[in-house]
Amino acid sequence: MGNLIARLPMGMFGISAVIMIAGSRGSYALAGAVTATGLAATAVVAPYTARLIDRHGQARVAVPATAVAVLGSLALLLCVRLDAPDWTLFAAYAMTATTPNTGGMSRARWAHLYRDDPSALHTANSFEQAADELCFMLGPVLAALLCGALFPEAGTLVGAVLFLTGVLLFTARRDTEPPVANANANTETGTGTGTGTGTGTDTDTDTDTDTDTDTNEDTNTDTNTNTDASASTTRGGTGRPPRPRSPLRRPGMAALLAVFAATGAVFGSMEVVTVAYADENGRTSAAGAVLALQAAGSCAAGLLYGALKPAGPAARRLLLCVAAMAALMGLPLLAASADSGSLPVLAGSLLLAGVATAPTMVTGMTLVQRFTPPAQLNEGMTLAVTGLLGGIAAGSAAGGRLVEQAGAAAAYTVPLGAAVLALLLAALALPGMSRASRTPRTSAFPH
């Protein structure tokens, strides 16, 4: 429950900032640029925050990191309220960069609990994605309602309180928290143990139920268990333990993050453009409800996808999901262009457009967990979120700029173009991700 409370503001902060800044300064370009700056800063800082969480535990790191992020949100609120110079908005929102990946922490707990049950973990991951979509469905509605009914800064204020409260409640549950990783548990010497048969019964958190990844009939000669050739191996002979290799350097990960970035651009641009479209039609307060329908479609699709447990290679499934997303993202552009001014038509198109979102994210996170050593799951999943945030930042800025240059209806070309880019990247990355998903992962959580 605490994690859900902490995640709800993730659907509130963006739209609250856009409404608050655009209403005060009269510029969607400025609003998009400020939110993009905060997201870009988070994309840079988040992997380091996640690495600290993996090394020192969720409770010890997430609470102070959340406190700093909340102070950043409150500083932004005060800067807008007091009509401070524009540059202060960028500085204040950049302080939110320490926001911990609450969804990733929750997924890491499931991954530890179900490390020997891939089927149950697939269901848990689908539930987590549905929970994300629920928060992004309710968050914009609550934010728009608060900003419209009370005062423009109300959405940010309430979101900050909920975020801090949720993280405190979540981290108080120490019984399900994954154990802190050994400093050298994931260091790769490339020697392997040569004892495995590749039967796929390793204790990793593999959510991938694909037929091509868990049978491993090729009887690998090197299982890469990576417990180090010698536990006493030190880095450079200095007596310090070897530094774990970053999940970013693992095969398939960089290409997957590029797909996440393009997908993030879909989300970021869609939010800004939809708020602007509602504002152009004199219905700013309805923007949250319209965006919520996209999340509702994604939430329903995520629950169904988790129940079906689709078979087949995850990398190929990702390509199919992204292709569906690219096709459906054309609907909002058609709705906004063909029936300008009709929010109900746009809302229906967003409901359909959201159907492919959750399956894309679930499959992408499945691959992240496949590519990442279990003791580095927080860092690996935060890298995925970093890719998303980078894309959201770029999409927000691009969407806001095009709104001012060509109008909101034409700006729906930005999420469509981002979805097509994600499809091209997924197609180019398919061979590499397929090979990487067949490679046994290294190490496991300590039992």
C-alpha cells in the first residue's frame, strides 16, 4: 500500500507543473522545458541513487533521497507562487533528481521473493505495470482537480505530501526488502565455472517464460556464475573488492534503453500536447480525465497480458508490442485533426492508444530483468526508467515547442513520430536482444 501511495504522485507532478507554470507564466514552452529539465536531471542522478540502494538497502537510501526531492517540489511551488525569475524554476525542479524509483524497488522485492518461480514473477510484473498505469490514470485526474478547484499549486503540494508518506510506509516493511548485495557478487572475471548444463533452473529472477530462454538445450560450457575465480580477488592489488560491472555494459541493455527512451518520448509529448489541446478548447480541467483514459486502456491491457502469460521470445514480443503502439498512436492525431475541439473523440482515441503501452512496458522490463544480475536489479531497472525519463524530457520539450509553433492538434505528430522511432530501434536491436536473452545471467540474491 505504501508503494502505491508513493507512486500516485508520479502521475501528478508532471501535469501539476505544466498547469501551474503555464497558468502563471502563460507559456507551454517554458512549462515543457522546466519539466524536461527536472526529468533530465533525474535521468542522470537516478542510476547512482539506485546503485546506493543496491549497496546499502532501500530504507537507508530511499528516505533521505525522497526528502531532498520533496524539498525540490516545494521550492518549485514557492518560486511559481512568488513570481520568481524563470531560471529559479529550472533550478528548483532539478532538485527533484534524487527521486528514488519506487516502482523498481517494488519489482526488486517481487524478484527476490519469486526468484525460483518465473511464472509467478511474470504475473507480479504485470500487476506492477497495472499499478503504474492505475497511478498514472488517477494521478492526472487528481492533479487537475486540485489545481482547478483549489489553487494552481495544490497538485504539487498534495503530491509531495503523498510521496514522502508513501515512501516512509513502504520502507518500513523491512521483511520483504531484498538483502544487500555483496560488493563482489557481480564482478565478472570471464572465467566461469564450467559446471553448468544450461537447464535454466538458476535462481535468478527471470520473468521470461519464453520458450527460447529457459530450456537452453545447447549445454553451455560456461555458465558464467561469476562468483569470482577467487573470492579474495581484489582490484588492482589494493585490497579493495572489485567494482561490479554496470548493467549498462551487459549485452542487449544499451539497445533496450534506446527503445525505452523513444517510448518515454511518446509519454512526455502526449501529456503536454493533451493539456494544451484541452486548454485551446477551454477545458483545461478536463485534461487529467482525458489522459486518465489512456492510462485506463493501458491498465486493462496490462492485467490481461499478465493473465495470458504469452509464450515466445521476449525480444520478438517487444517488437510486436512496439509495432502495435506505433499503429495506435496515429489515432489521437486523426481525432484531433479530423474533429478539432471534440474532447470526447480525443478521449476515445487515447483509450485505444493506451492498449499497447502496458504490454510494451511489461515485456521491456522482462528483458531488463533477464539482462541484469539479480543483486543489481534496482540499478538495472532504474537505468530503464532513466531511459524513459530522458525520452519523456525530450518529448515534453518537443511537444511544448510544437504546440506554440503549430497548435496542439498538429503537435500530436510528436508522440506518433516517437512511437515510429521506437519501432525502428526495436527492429534494429532485435538480433542483439535475442542473443542476449538466451545468455544465462550472473549471480543471484544471497539466500
